[in-house]
Amino acid sequence: MNRPLQLSAIFFLFIGIVVSCTKVDIAAVNNTMNAVVDPFAATRAAFGTNIDFTNLSNYANQTKPNYINNDNTGTDTIKDNKATLGRILFYDKNLSVNNTVACASCHKQAFAFSDTSLVSDGVFGGVTARHAMRLINARFANEAKFFWNERAASLEIQTTMPIQDHAEMGFSGVNGRGTIDTLLNKLSKINYYKEIFKNIYGDTLVTQNRLQESLAQFIRSIQSFDSKYDSGRARVNNEGAAFPNFTATENAGKSLYLTPPVFDGSGNRIAGGAGCNGCHRAPEFDIDPNSKNNGIVSIIGSTTIETNDTRAPSLRDLVKTDGTPNSRMMHTGQFTTFAGVLNHYNNIPNIAANNNLDGKLRADGVGNKLRLTPTETAQLTAFIQTLAGTNVYVDKKWSNPFLNQ
Ligand code: HEC
Ligand code: HEC
């Protein structure tokens, strides 16, 4: 070997050693640093692989059908990281005074985020005054006020009301219980929230505002558009057209649902359809913001009446694909079957005491009577069943992320 070649061989050997040593060194340093400052160590301990802030689930860019237009998002646009925080909060029992109740205790994914009980159990034996509502497609509605009686001015405001409700999660400030500030302070001491708030907001401050926006984003992300109805709707130009994938019975039910009824002066239906669409509007099946009371005026466990309940959740996923109802129906939970619901609309009661009854359900001085025939009842029942999706009940991104809760 000549001298220059020898020299360069030695030189490259030297460089090689330096490079490989440096490599080893950097890797070693990295490993020690990771072990010391994994920014998500507590998050990993609580959620394992269910939550991964370096590879978030898709909440922000889900596809929705082009015929869906109603949307109450406002300025609180869904972000993957905040909706993920919302998911954790939704399933976290720390949100209740005695660590026994989470939002998900009353809003169960397997039942379209409703509750199978008539009233739902809160802290220390407390129960809710009304039946729990499904949380399906809450985003895709023009009515931006929430709860049966619309007492929450927005979804954001709604989300921290159950936390402060004495019977539900208990941070009411009543009878020596803490307030929402007590909760904010409690959460700010939990290590996984420290990590997550730091990652999302750049600091570890837990504020009511941050809880509201993330919980609302999570709830708005819960969407269901994989029903038989959607397959059919995607193949026609308008709601009224016969859906090619529907049976004759389902198409007849759809037509009854969409067509307004004609009543005589005594409130008896003499022609037309059932008119459900006048208030529960396809294709979102959200409640018309102008809807008034529908004649359901009882209060659970009381003989007095309330007439200010004018909201219903979307009728999508009222029942499962096999027709089984996800839960009881109406704010009173008084119906366990869809047939019971139709019987109500067949003969609207309590009209004298109900000055908020919607004009579409009353003739002069009497409640309207749809008088649906057994065939029509079967057709409407078949149609309601086409509104059932499947993915929303099982998609992991809306499920409980805790390893031990
Ligand atoms: C103890 C049971 C219970 C708990 C806990 C609970 N909810 Fe509810 N939720 C209900 C009931 C009951 C209603 C209907 C109440 C009413 O209208 O008066 C409701 C209604 C709602 C609605 C309104 C839906 C609509 O379409 O108007 C939303 C949204 C909601 N809950 C979200 C939450 C969130 C978020 C949490 C946790 C911070 C939570 N809930 C905790 C029982 C509960
Ligand atoms: C005038 C408006 C209006 C019309 C028309 C109407 N509804 Fe309703 N519906 C409501 C309101 C308001 C509620 C909420 C009632 C309550 O306080 O519980 C409701 C509740 C319901 C519920 C219970 C939802 C739940 O989550 O528990 C079902 C099911 C329902 N309606 C189906 C129908 C069907 C089927 C028709 C047609 C035969 C129909 N509605 C016609 C206004 C209307």
C-alpha cells in the first residue's frame, strides 16, 4: 500500500471510530433522558396504549355525508388533542365529589350514550330528575341549546352543569360540598392532567373553560352516519324519493314520517301522513328549534306538570339495527317501546293544562289524534329502525380509555 492510501485508510478508520462512538453516546444519553423525562409517563400508566398523544385518533376530520348541513359547532372547532382530553374527562370518575360517578356512568356508549335506567344514579344516592339523553350527532342540529328544557345556552355551558349538580356529580357547594373550583384544583394535582394540559395548552392550568371546550368537542365528535337510511339517502337526490335499498314497508314509513297530517276540526286525522318531520327534521333528525312541547308534561315522581320541555336528541339511534330501543323514551322515560311513543301521538293528552303545546299537535281546544292504523304503525316502526347505525356503539375512540376504572 502506498503512503497516501495508508494515511487515508487510517484517517477513515479514525473517523469511523469517532462516528460510531458518538452514535453510541447519543443513543445512551437519549435513553437515560427518556427514562427520566418521558413527557407522558403518567398518561401511559393510566391509559396504556388507549391514549397516545403522539398518534391521536381522528376526531377533527371525520367524513360526514354531503346532505348533512346543520351544525352548532360555533367557534369551538374540534381538535384531535382537545377531543382526546374530552374523552378522558368524560370517563373520569374524579369529576365527581366521591370519585364514583363519571359522565359515562349515565351516558353509556353501548346504549347510544344514554342510560337504561329510568333515572340515573348520581353521588351519595342522588338521582336525576329526568331520563338521560342520547348523545348522538349532538353537533348536527340547529338547536344549540341543550337539555330537554333547553336550559343550557350552549353545549359548552352544559358540560359543567352535571359536575355542579348536587345529585349528579356533586360539586354544588351545598351542604359542605366543594364547588367547581374544588374540582379544578383536584384535577390540577393529577399527573396525567398535568402532562396533557401542558401538551395542549403549554401550561398545566386546569380551568372551567378548558374543561368545557374539550368535553364539548368530544361530544360533538360522536357521530353516526352508517345507517341503512344513509346508504339509501346517498343514492337519491331528495328525502322524498323512494330509497332503492328500502323495503316497500320502509319507504311507506318514510313517507308517513315526512308527510304532514290533515286533521278535521275535532283533531282527528283524516288524511296525510304522521308529520314527525315537522319537528324531528330529516336528514339530521334533529329537533326544530321552534318546536314547542309535544304533550309529554309529567315530572318523574311528582303529580305536578312541566310544559317547557321542547327539545329531543336526534332520533337517529333511538333503536338499534334489530329494533331494540337503546333506552326509555321522553324526558319522563315513560315509554319503553316505540309503539308507546306512537300511541302518545295517536291521542295527545293534557291539552287544557298545557299552554305550551305545539300548534301542530292541537286543534281548537283538543289534542290531535293521528289514529295510525296497525299497518301505518308497522311502517313507521320499520322506518325508525333504518336510522340505526353500528360503528358508534363500538368505535374505540369514544370508549373508556382508563386501564383501571
Ligand atoms: C347522574 C347521571 C348523569 C351524569 C353523571 C351526567 N349526565 Fe348528562 N344527562 C343526564 C340526564 C338525566 C340528562 C337530561 C337532563 C335534563 O334535561 O334535565 C343529561 C343530559 C345531557 C346532555 C344534553 C343532551 C341534549 O341533547 O340536550 C349532555 C350534552 C350531557 N348530558 C353531557 C354530560 C356530560 C359532559 C357529563 C359529565 C360532565 C354528564 N352529562 C354527566 C344524566 C347525567
Ligand atoms: C310538534 C313537534 C313534534 C312532533 C310533530 C313530533 N314530535 Fe316527537 N318530540 C317532540 C318533543 C318536543 C319531544 C321531547 C319530549 C319530552 O319532553 O320528553 C319529542 C320526543 C320524541 C321522542 C322521544 C325521544 C327520546 O330521545 O326519548 C320520540 C321517539 C319521538 N318524539 C318521535 C316522534 C314521532 C315518531 C313523531 C311522529 C309521529 C313525532 N315525534 C312528532 C316534538 C315533536
